[in-house]
Amino acid sequence: MRQDLKQIEVEKLESFFYSVQCAQAPLLLLDYDGTLADFRINRFEARPWAGVRELLAIIQKDKRTRLKVITGRPAGEINAMLQLPEPVEVWGLHGAERLLVDGTREMQEAPPEAREKLDELRAQLRQYALGGLFEDKPNGVVMHWRGHPQRQAKSIEQRTRVLFEPAAEVNGLSLLPFEAGIELRAGRDKGGAVQAIVEQADADVPVTYLGDDLTDEPAFSAINQTPNPHLSVLMRREWRETAAEVWLQPPDQLRWFLRRWEMALNRTGAAGLRMADPTEIRLRA
């Protein structure tokens, strides 16, 4: 596990958790795959890491935290995967879909020409998936090559880009690369979801976003730009270039983060929140 947490990251964590300690309704925004759960080729096997569900349940039971998941998955999949005592609000399809806790679903509608192009590609990819795994979403088409040997994965990516890149010129469509795949889609991205959520909150409400993938970068940027007390966290085993302010490694440091959140809610005092030594995260994780 990471042992070289930088002093500036420690200070950002300490400052942010202090703001949570003083807040009435802080926002905890979370990606799912790669952040709360490890990746699986069969996405329905991706369950939260040990202890994560229990920690989220404790936070949820407190009632003060506004817990929301922002995911590339269809929103309807998440609560069944989390299995928390109460459903959470989910922004699915990278933000194009919103599922409220009462079951109400909101979906951005794509322009007619974008829907027509997506339908054309769906029909084509159902016949031949270019050697990869084709995923059909309500607002997009996705090609995965996770699990394939490097040479084969590169071939699948090249063939997919030949197909997807000209289609991305159609009004309302855009490319969304991610690790081991690429998506051609319509609608807001995770940054747009973060902006919409923060706009509905008071200006002094602390907000954080935890994510791992390239698709989380717009969310990190949106968090960094908000005037609210904020923290953007890259939750990933290996470092990569990112807009996130802090890098933590799952699952140990994810569990640590959630425990710290719960401590802040319970206002356990400066001794419980202070992080004077960067190695404390390693020792307490």
C-alpha cells in the first residue's frame, strides 16, 4: 500500500474533514467500479470490497450525509450491487440518467440524428463485435477489451476507433475513452452530474468525489472548481496523471476514508481528525 502520501495531500484531507465535522449535510459522491468495488469482466460480479458496505451503511444510518453514486452503469444496477439498508440516489450512464431514491427516473434525451446513428451502430455491432465485448446502453454503444492480450486489445481498439470516431461528429454524440474500452454516447458526463448536484446544494456544503478512471476526470475538475469546501480523490491502486487533489489506494485507504468521514460526522475531536504525519494513513488504514 502507498507509503509516500505528500504533506499537501495530508493538509487537504485534514482541512476537508474539518469542514465535514462542521457541516449539516455534506455530499459524498462516489464512483462504483474500481472505486467501491474491484473490476470484473462480468460486471455483475463486482461487489464492494470487504467492509465497504458496512461503513457506507453506518454513514447512511446517521442521516446527515447526502450519499450519491455517479457511475457509467445504468442507474438501476447500483442499489442491487450495494445492498445498503436504504437506496441511494444514482446518476447513471456517466450522468445522463438520474435515479432518485423514490424510484423516479430522469433521462436526458439525445438529438434525433444521434439516436439514429446509435441505432445503426447497435445493429452492426450485434452482428460483429470487432473481437471485443459490445455493451448496449440506452444512450450509447460501448466496446470493451478488458482481459484480452495486449496485441489483441490494441487491434480491437483500432477497429473500434475507425467505427466510432467518424460517428462522434454527429450532433449530440461524443467519445468517452476509459481503461480497456471506449464509449460513443450522448448526454452529460460525470462533470456535468457533479455540477448539477452541487448547484442544488448550499454554498457552504462540503463535497467530495472519489473515482478511479479516466471518465472520472471531468468530475474531479468540476469538484476542484466549486467554491464549496471540496476534495477530489483518485481512488486507484496505481498512480496516473490526474486532476484529483489526493491519491489514495483501495481497498485499505478507501475504508480509512470512510471511517474518517464517520468520525467527522460524530465530531470526535481534533485528535481523531488530525493527520500531522503522512504515514498515519498507512498506519491507520
